[in-house]
Amino acid sequence: MEEFVILVDENDVETGVMEKMQAHVEAQLHRAFSVFIFNKAGQLMLQQRAFTKYHTPGLWTNTCCSHPRPGEKTAEAAHRRLKEEMGFDCTFEEAFSFTYKAAFDNQLTEHEFDHVFIGTSEELPVINPEEVASWRFASMQEISQEMQQHPENFTIWFRIAFDQVAKYFNERPK
């Protein structure tokens, strides 16, 4: 089944749709989301991307990430994919967004307007092995140290968003 992404301009205004792989071949700016779920102890649930993913296989990243489908609201897509990838759903809120562009070794490029959602849950995942190889909880300090020592083990969008996620999570009302 062909998947389509929503093409956007630098202000996240929809400009059209394109088949997902073609958008990555042509480096077209498209809408995406990243979900960061923490437990009550303040640890982030990380996922290791499945080794069969078309880019960044086996790298560690945030709890869930993907693209909304044409006609689908971004927050609804984030809930859908959290269930599809990690086997649970929870409440979360949009914290911020950012744009990035990163070329990969396989001639594909991610050029995304990424909406970041942050939430808290005590539910443990039941991972979809087609999407996720493994998962773990880690403190932001542990992750920061790991990223300093081995940034190549983490996805580019995770590394870009990390500091702003930490700031948002630490400043939220408790």
C-alpha cells in the first residue's frame, strides 16, 4: 500500500501531498511528529528503530515518530502511531515544533516540519517488531551522556529536539 505525506511550506501550511518515498528522494518538506513519553520518575521511554526500517535502522530515538496521513490531524496521527508502534496510548500535548533536513547514506533525505508531543504514562509498551527492535527507560542525564559519547547511535531528529524536550519537561507544571 502506498503511503502519502503532507507537503508543507516553512510555516507548516499544506501545499500538497506526495508518495512518502518520493518525498524522501526529492527532499520535499513534509509534516511529521515526534512523541516523547516519560514515566513518573522522569525517565524517557526510548525506542530502538527496527533493523528493517528504510532509514536509520537500529538507532535509538524518541518513543514514537511518523507522519500524519493526508486529511489526518497531527495529534490524531501521533495517537494512532503510538498505538501501532508501542501498543499503548496516553495523553500528551504539543510542546513545540522545528524544521530539519538530513541526508542519509541510502540517498534519501528527511526534510520535516516536526511537531513534538510530550506526555507521561506508566503503561509499558507492547512493541510492534516491524517498527521497533527494542525499548528502554533512561534519564535525560543518562541519554545526554550517551549522546555525547556516541551520537551516531541516535536519530538526527532526536538529537536536535533533545535539549528543548528536556527544558519543556523540566519547566512543566507538576
